[in-house]
Amino acid sequence: MKCVGIIGVGAYVPEKIVTNVDFEKQLDTSDEWIRTRTGIEERRFADDNMDTSDMAIIAAKHALLNASLNASDIDMIVVATATPDYAFPSVACIVQEALEVNQIPAMDVSAACSGFIFALVTAKQFIENKTYKNVLVIGSEKFSKITDLSDRNTGVLFGDGAGAVILGEVSQNRGFLSSELGSDGTGGKQLYVDKKTNKVAMNGREVFKFAVRQMSESSLNVIEKAGLGKEDVDFLIPHQANIRIIDSAREKLGLEKENVSTTIKKHGNTSAASIPLALFNELQNGLIKDDDVIVMVGFGGGLTWGSVCMRWGK
């Protein structure tokens, strides 16, 4: 079986910055309340003329450049999103057309904020079994179009953006070491898009309890599956939903703050784009180095969760 890893990374966030102070003007809230309870200071919103696929295309081109590959080198496209442009065609097919790589398989994966991990685990198997050589995996969301900005509980949480990675063969002992995916459909009523309003609705207390438990459990599970101990982990990239959830997972893994990504401050919760955006950010900051053991873990509506453990490098 081939060793599969990430050989290119790209990202995009819209130019428009929406701060907590902006929300103070329209909601019964404050910058201090939002920061202390969520860790969010600002988020990005895409303009009306930019949709999920537009951000995905930019991030994909960035990842191709980073990997020193041409679009023609890609054998498959998998996009994780809960906010597609249309019911169909998929965002992946729109990306395919833009990259001019017709005929290769292109599909969307829907697992809410866990979507990127689901897409990663799906994509890597096509390389492991030698069906494809290079697979483009994207997490892209325009969550602002399904967020009720008049709701003080959910309106301040979400942002827009896209992150992309290219999976390919890497050297021995690098790349993905283990993974875990899970779902609990009985929790679907805790976090969903309301049929009448087409806006996000959430039972914050129940989702918080689920996330605190599942983030740490799933992280520890993939570490054990990889034959490692939590002391072997160099960096944690969790879904960026709430700073208190992130801190809880960090403490249970025994990691220092500098070994955990916290991009939530600038991006808010970008759902399926959250983890690839955070990965790109930490690579840019030089916080992830070759041979580092990293864990990426997410949770989301469904309820769903997923994690991967990998050794970084080509």
C-alpha cells in the first residue's frame, strides 16, 4: 500500500472583514461577550457575486502552485461543503470546469463541519489502492448565506473561506498514519438548517457538550491507532468552532497553547473550510515542520466527527 500525504496546500478568504463591533450595532451583544465565549474577534464574508465554488477555485489553484503541479496532473476532485452553489451541479464539477480537467471524477461530500476530514479519508483511499495518483480535496463554505445575522446566538459564529490540499504519494513513514470517522444521527436535531428559513439553528449547550467529548476522544483514538502516545503529537489542528472546545481538547492531549492552531480569532467558524484554512495558516507561520506528528480533528452537524493522524512531509 502506498504512503499517502499532503503534497500541496492552498487557501482563500474574502476581503470583507466583519468585526464583533459591527455586530454590536445590530444585536444585543458586545465584543467582550463574543470574544470571551467563543474566541472570535472577526470573520470574513464573501460578496454577493462570490459563491462557494469561486472561493474553492482560488484555493485549488493556490494548492496546485504550492505542489508544483498542473491541473492536468489531478485525477479526482472531492469538495467538502454544506453551502453548495446549487443542489447540483456539485461544487466539485464547477471547480473541474474552471480547472479544465474534464472527464475525471468530481464530487461533493456533505458532513457539515466534519466534511473536510470525511473528504480527506475518502480521497486518500483512491491513492492507497492505486486507482489515482493525485487527488484535489477542498473545503469551501459561504456560511454567511445560511446564517441568521439577527440571531445573537449563531449570527456571530460563522465566516466564509476555502482551503485546499492535494493528496499524493509520499516517502515511507510519512503521510497518513490513521483515521476515524463517525456519525450519530440521533443528534441531528441539535444542529441543522431550518427548512422554513434556510438558516442555521443550533442547540448550543448540547453541541458544546458533544464537541468537548468527541474532539478529545477522536483525537486520542487516532493517536492510539497510529501506535503512538499523546506525548508524540507535535501539533493539533482542530475544527475552529469555539476556543473553549479547543482548549479542552488541548488539555486532554497535554499540549501547550503554541502547539495548537487557533485561527478562530480571525476567521470564525468556516465549517468544512476551517481545518484546511488552519493548516495553511500554521504552515505559513512555520509552526509545522517535516516529520512532525499532527492530528486534525473536526465535529459538525449530523452529528458527525472525524480525525486523522499523520506525519508531515513529502
